[in-house]
Amino acid sequence: MAKVSYTAVVAGQENLYFNSIKQTDRFVSSRVVVNSTLLSRKKIKGLTARSLLPTIKDLWNGLGTVAQTAWQNAASEMSLTGYRLFVQDQTARIKNSIAGVATPSLLHQSFVGQLHIASPATELKIEQFHPLSYWVSSPVSGKKGMREPVIVTENFALPLKISLNYKSELTSVGAGSFAKFYAVVWSSYQGLDLQNLLSITIPLSHDWQNLEATLSTVQGYVVGYNLFFHLYNLQGDLYIDNIKAEHSGQNWVRDTFCKDINQGFTRAFYQIPKHWVPVIIPSGSWYESIYKDF
């Protein structure tokens, strides 16, 4: 294999050069390889024959104006078009062998987070960190599918509003059982480190709905905060979507639409924390993002 440290591209040939090759791992063992996105007619014909898009497009065209408007309203929660959300949702249905077309909802779209507890477990607790600064995985502008680690500075300013959409199918299995989504806000006041709790109590059995809570004042100045889901002395399932922690005019929750609540990062992205870190996950309990026909 030839190794080079520098390549001079002939003027006027830049587009041809970058259309013919692509860069692989940019961080560990960087190299260029043939750009496989340039497909032959035979391969293109095979791909289009396997594509789900023609079928999904026909389904979309057969919905009618009222149903398409409902999809558009649901998609606006994710800043998507109605057709794009429909493609995302219908693709997941087909891959999971679920017949028919979903009913669009303003409270959950496509994938949702699932927190599950089964015997012998009776508890589950996960946490999302929000210090002053941390790393996130961010898309690279102009590079489809490429991402890079970016440091975020989260300058905190009250009020803090937390909210979520949820569906609960939980059963109490002991005294003092509860299901909560809450924020612990750390503040410093006259040399003391204070914890300020902003909590939402989740009913054990309820269809999809939205809940929210707001913290307006604390003693001293805010150092940072963390978010938690905590299920105690319970068994069953909690489904979550559209999770928010809003302050300074922005929602700061990572993976707010629960596309992969258990996602971790490795290699060059090792410094990026998981979206939700397990705190208490005994045998029988787990959390993942799923597609479910509600």
C-alpha cells in the first residue's frame, strides 16, 4: 500500500478528486479509499429494487390531506417535514414487521425511550450530566453523515423548566414506590454547596401526556445540574419522549427525541458522555430506545 503525506490536486480537478475518493477514520488511522457511493448502473438498479421509498411514497400519497396535515403537525415537534417523519416512522414499522400505518401524535414520534423493570429488579435510575462545559457529537456542516466532537459551554441562567411526554405501565411492588423525572441543581452560597431539587412525579399508570415543572430561584449562583429518571419499588415499563431542560432560551437535553437513550461513544469520541448513564441498573432492568405501535 502506498503511503503519502501530501497530495497536490491539479487546479480544476478538485470535484473529480473528491468525488472519486473518500476519507475513512479521520482520527485513528486516516486514509483514503475508493468512494463506493459512485455506483454502477447495475448496482443502482439493485438498490432501487430493494428500497422501501417507493412503497412508502405510495402510502403517503394515499393518506389524504387531513392525515398528511396530522403528520405535519406531529413532525413540527421535531422540526421535520411531515413526509420525512412519515418515512422515518414507516421504515421502522416495516423493519419491525408491523402492518399498517401509524397514527401521528404530538406526544411521541417514531422512536421512544423505554425504561423496563422486571423481577428480580425493583429499581432503575439513570442520569444525564450537565456541567458548565462538556463534549457532544455534532454534524459537520456540508459533510453528509460526518460528525465531530464539539465542546459545549452551558451558561446557566434561571428559570429552569424540565418537561417530558410519557406513557406509564408500572406496578408498585413495595412500600414508598415512586417514578420521578427530576433535576438536581447545585448552587454555591457563602461557601456552602447547596442542592436544589426540581421534580416531576410520574403517575404509575397513565396514557401519553405531558408534564412539566419550573425552578425560578436558588440561593447563591448555579454551578451546574444533572437530570435523573428514578423508578423505585416498581415493575413494568415507562415510555418517554420529547424530554426537555430549558433555560437561557434553549433546550439542553441530549437526545431529546429519544433516538438512542443508551448510546455510548468510543475511539476519538471517547470524551463524550453517554446520553444517559446508568446509576442503578440491577439484573432484570434496562433502558433502550425502541419503536412501538402505541
